[in-house]
Amino acid sequence: MQNTIRHWATVIDIVQYGLEGNPQKVRDYAEVLLQLLEKDGQDIIVKSLRRELSGSSIGEMVYTAEQQ
């Protein structure tokens, strides 16, 4: 249960920094989330998220979110 709360807290941080337009913080906290998920053995989720992060620009994602 404690791990789940930490994961969600990190997701909330990622969303907050994305809405603020801070792509570096989004990337930093995404890495924190990846480390937490790796520690919990969530290898499939980690692989998928790493692929998404490497294949897209966080800055572009933030800019797109601001335009909507």
C-alpha cells in the first residue's frame, strides 16, 4: 500500500510540473517513477514508459497540453 501511495504522489508531481510547463521536472520525476516501478518489479510498465519517454519530447507534450 505504501508503495502505491508513493507512486501516485510521484504521478501527481509529474502532472503538476507538466501543467506548469516545466519539462525538466517532468523528466526528473518520470525517472523517479521509473526507479520506484523497477524496484517493485514492474518491468513491463518500466519498459513501456521508457520507450514512450525516449520516443517523444517532453517539451512538446507540455506545449501541446498548454494549447488545449
